Amino acid sequence: MTLISPSRRLRRTPFSDGVEAAGVKGYTVYNRMLLPTVFRSVEEDYRHLKEAVQIWDVSCERQVELRGPDATRLMQMLTPRDLRKMQIGQCYYVPIVDETGGMLNDPVAVKLAGDRWWISIADSDLLLWVKGLAYGFRLDVLVDEPDVSPLAVQGPKSDDLMADIFGDAVRDIRFFRFGVFSFLGHDLVIARSGYSKQGGFEIYVESTEIGMPLWNALMEAGRKYDVYAGCPNLIERIEGGLLSYGNDMTDENTPHECGLGKFCNTHSAIGCVGRDALLRVAHEGPVRQIRAIEIAGPAVPGCDRVWQVRSGEQLVGRITSATWSPDFNTNVAIGMVRMTHWDAGTELNVELPDGSRRAALVHEKFWN
Ligand code: THG
């Protein structure tokens, strides 16, 4: 693949001018929006993310906003995670399931007020499902996609950079909590979260007009921390076991198959549309599940299709994400493996486009 032809259908973001000025080298498409995938090289970006601080244009993590008296009821219809104890100011990672218990999305839910939520979505048209439920159940709630674009600040020097712009109070934000901070007269939600294991924040930038002023302020203040533009990094996220909806899981999978059972309280999630289906499958337990897998040999090619996993002739799983890891000096991968072959240490074969490789289920959950 060599070029993405720009058009209005493929949305730019409030930060696209900054991303281009920083020399973006590749994009993917996510929620019909541009998402950078590489700036210097995937390996250089990876090293820099682990040592310094990066600014990520993750505007493609669009918000589905629920607002009104039935907002919380609707939110609970979407997920098997029990939301009753969730406080205003908290964020929850929530599996979203359909009536069969199939995964529709794996967003971050942000509780802004008792009657107002943002669902910060992964790559699927969740807005349509949510609007359909609100209309079909005659709920008293407004559902739309506001002009809110997350800008992530990720890496070990994130706290220092953010404190320079927003004050030392940002250092006190706890993991998956948010505070409201002012920038050029605009109130912004800032959470300690993000799609990496290196620490950092997500700024929910409300209104396109402050996008570039904020980008420029972070880049300017970040010089002393060696700040650079970055993006979700393939190597770092596989090492960290962060799942990618559409790649590692689809609506064919239950949350339990995805290893997201710890984010389900299906018994007490009264009102969840997938509750009955999930109670049935949770009782039996999944027969295949997401696992961390090491693939032997030199650097694997890009995993842009499923690679079958075999034990002898028998098909026992599939790899859906894989890359060379410089820090672990091996190929790291995420795949779905059948119960009969998912124990740590199990040795298998993976069918790459250029031939078969030895592989093994790793002992730790992932590489962090
Ligand atoms: N941030 C925000 N929106 C998002 C993402 C994000 N939308 C799209 C996509 N990422 C959704 N998927 C994920 C996957 C993992 C996490 C968040 C969103 C994540 N998981 C942590 C982990 O697994 O270690 C922590 C989960 C927890 O303990 O609650 O952060 O990144 N705004």
C-alpha cells in the first residue's frame, strides 16, 4: 500500500496540520478518520515512547455522547460491566455487547455527570446501535457525536510536560480518573489514561478551534523533554497486551474469549441487552481465548490477515497481531487459541505467508 487518497469522506482532525508538519509517514483509517501509524519509523517511535514523551492525535477515538434522564439506563444496556458504583469523574474500560453477547466495541466510558456520558469508541459504528436502542426503547436521552477529539500525551515524561501547561494539579489525577482544566478559556476534560503502558494522559479537546493552539503549546513546552509527535505504537501495544477491535476481536467473540471477563459483572448488570446470552456462555466458560504468543525466527512481516495456528495438522487457533520486539528479542503476537492448547509453554506452528514457524504460548500474560 502506498497512498491514502484524501477526501471529505475520510475526515481530517483538529490536529492534522500539526501531524503533517511533524512528518507523518503513514496513516490508517479508524471511525472514518485519519489515524497516524508511523512518524520516524515504528521502531524509533517505540524507543522514543518508552524514554520521553509523545503527543498523539487520537481524534478518531470519537465520543458517543449520552445526555438526559435515561443516559445512565442506556449506558447500562450497552455493557455487562456493573456501572452502579461508578462515580462522576471516573473512566471505565467497558466491553459493549449485542444481544448474542458478541463484542460491538471496547471503549472507555467517561461519566461526566449523573445524566451525561461520553463513550470513547474503538473502530466500529457504535453511534448507530446506541441511537437505535434509544429510539426503539423510547428513552429520554439525546445521542450524538460532539466535536470532541482526544489528544493523548504518553510516555514517562508526560507528567512533567502536562504540569508545565496545566499546572501541578494534573499530577494528582489518578489512573482512569479525570479532572477539568482550563486552556485559553476553554474547560477541558483530562484523564490519566491512554493506549500505551508507558503512562500518560488523554485531553478531550472540545471544539476544533483550540486543537492547533494546544498542539503547538505542548510541542513548544515539550522541547526540554524531547517531545515528538507519536501515535499508538504496534510494538508497544502488543507487548502490553492492548487489544485492537476489528483485529484481535470482532462481533464473533464474547468478552470472555477476549480476556475481558474481568470487566464483566453480568449477574448484576441488570438491563444489559446481552445479559441472558452472556450468562449462558459465562456459565460454561469460553472454549477459546486471547493469548500472548511468541513466534520464533527473524522479524515477521506485517500481520494484515489471520495466520492460522496448528498443532500438527490440527487447526487450534489464529494470530491476529504480530511484530518483532526489539526489547524482548523475539516476535510477539496476540491470538485466539483453543482451550486444549492454551496453556503456557504449549508449542505450536504458525502459518505465515512465507512459510511455517515454531511458536509458543508465553508464560506471563503479556510482556509487561
Ligand atoms: N482511550 C480512549 N478511547 C479509546 C481508546 C483509548 N477508544 C478506542 C480504544 N482505545 C478502545 N480500546 C481500549 C483498549 C484498552 C484500554 C483502553 C481502551 C486500556 N486498557 C488498560 C489495560 O488493559 O491495561 C486498562 C484498563 C483498566 O484497567 O480499566 O487502557 O485508549 N479515550
